[in-house]
Amino acid sequence: MKDGLFKWLCGLAFLNNVGYSCVWPVTTVYMHDQLHQSLVLSGLVLLCYSSANVIGSIMAGSCFDHGHTFGLNVCGQLITLLAVTILIFAHGWPIYSILLCGFGFGNGWILTLINSMGTHVKKYPGTKVFNLLYLVENVGLVVGTGMTGFIYEQGIGWLFALIAIMYLFSLIIVLAKFGRVELRAEPILQSPQLQMPAAAKKPSKSNWSVIIVLMLGLVIVWIMYEQWMSNLAVYLARFGISTGRYGMLWTINGILIIAFQLLIEWISRYRATLNFQVTFGAMAMAGSFVILLAADRYGQFILAMVVLTLGESLLIPGVPAYVNRLSPAAQKGRNQGLVNAFSSLGKALGPLFGGLVIEKIGYSPLFLICAVADLAVGLTIWGVLHLLQHGLQNYD
């Protein structure tokens, strides 16, 4: 992919995440308060949404490796734009849930294509590409969540109108800038460590072992992370902390992600950071739950969010970058689809897992389980990388 297109790829990532972040904060509230559906049913709809996201991710990733990049991009944009456009006018029950799943399918499709096209950027190393994409995506999340509350108060139809505008701009960028982009596996891979056919069907067993560990670790990390997004607001209310101040924690999260990503990008100019990102990131996220165990004042919850954000900034962009490094060219798209699919699976299971644990044994045991699970992920990744480092093939 031409170097000049990377800024437009970042533009697609920004717009896609503005649109996505306008949907997830209000889904449960809208279904419960406006559509008068139970929280259990709301959770099932979100599970279906995430399942559709997984299917879209896997399909887009598999198709990407066979070419037709422009057609795949247009297809994903049109599916998503069509779903949100209909939602402007038809957002009752049950059509809302059906169209939400269509939106989830298209969103997963687009995000996977963005990551897959990122594997073909030659201007920067893979680690920097995914760190920059993650930075731009989180700027989009900050912008989207910042607008959502105000616009939702005017009516959910206006919110979907805004989202439709985002995806219309996204479609225009695809048509104007990516019309001649067709990405396929290159015949020869150039790497300082390795030269071999890039279309090799099977990377080494060591590569696959690390990829599998990273994918499974990603599911676990997202299940635990979702507790912050789905259950912490209720927990904070016990200490007299309002929903508005809970929302401020996510504003802090977005600002810190930008700061941490800029710092990581600067450090990566001088030394390799990828192994550190995927191991210490999970451990830092574990630390945030340790702080939650003892927190009872707002300042302590802010500290926990700072630690969580540090871990998130390291691990979440580190996994797709590492998977890209370990994947031959013919499998890069499929494997990036799996990264997004496993992330969506964790996001889908997280609220259900947290709700069951809270109902049975309470919040403190939940935080302890989350801390131990994230720590186990970090230690497992570190151990596997240490054992298999000499057998890994580098395709970056």
C-alpha cells in the first residue's frame, strides 16, 4: 500500500470508532428505559451484536487474503451505513435489535479490513503502525463518547443520524482514495531475520503456539476489562459516586491513552517494545483490579483507571502487532480477523461473567478473580515467549 494512504487509513479508523462509540454506551439504557426490555434481554442483544461482530471479522479477514480489497471495503461500508440509516427512522422493538446486529457485523468487517490493510504499510514497522492506529481509534472513542450523552438526550434518531454521517464520510474516503488499492500476498518476503516465500501456508509451530496464546489471552483480558465498562458504575454508586463522575473516568482513560501511545511511540524509536507491551500490559491491568479491592474514594478509582489505561495502551495494540509479525503474508488478513473476533468474544462474555460472579459472591471476589486472571495471562505470555523465542519466524 502506498505510504500516502496511511493517513487515510487512520481517517477510516477514526470515523469507524466515532460511530461505534456512539452506540455501545446507550444500548442498555435505551433498551431498558425506552423500549422497556429487561436487563437480561439487553445482555442477550449485546451478545448477538458481538457474535455478529465476530462473524464479520472472520469473514472479512478470510476474504482479504484473496484480494478484492476495494470491493470488500465498499461492502462493509454499505452494510454499516444501511443499518444505521434505517435505525434513524425505525428504532423500536424488535427491529432495533436486528439492525444493531447488522451494524455489529459491518463494524467488525470494517475494523478487520483496517487492521489487515495496516499489515501492508511499508513506511513504518508493524509495531508503530498498530500503535498509531490504536491511538487514532481512541481519539475517535473520546470524541464519540463525548458527544453521545448530549445528542442522545435530543432523541436516539438524531444519534443514528450522526453515526450515518460518520459512515457516509467513511464511504466517500474509500471511494475516493482506495479505489485502486488491491492488496495481495507478495511473492517474496524481505526480513532482516528471514527470507522465504511470503505466501507460505504454514508458519512454524512456535509461531502458531504464540498466536494461540495471544488470542486466548486477549479473550480473558477483554472479559475482565468489560467489568469496568458494564458493572463498575453500579459499584461506584455504593460510595456515592455519580454516573457523571463514572463517565469522567472514561474521559481520563481516553486522554491518557493518547499520552501513553505517544510515549510508547517515542520509546519504540530507540528500542524494541513489543515483548514488553504484551507481557507488562496484562500485568498492569491486573494491578488496576488490585487497587479496586481497597478503593473507597474517588481518587483511588482514578488511580485504578490510570493503571488500567497504561496496561490497555500496551497490550491491546501489541497483540495485533505481534500477530502480524508472526503471520505469513497469505494469512495476515485472516489472523487480523481472528484478533478482532477473539476481542469481540471477550467483550460479549464479560458482562455475563461479571453479572453471574457478582450475583453469587459479590464485587470483591470478582475483582480478585480479574486480578489473578490478568496476571496469569501476562505470566503465560512471558513464559511462552521465553521458551519459544529462538524458534519464531519474523514476517514483519
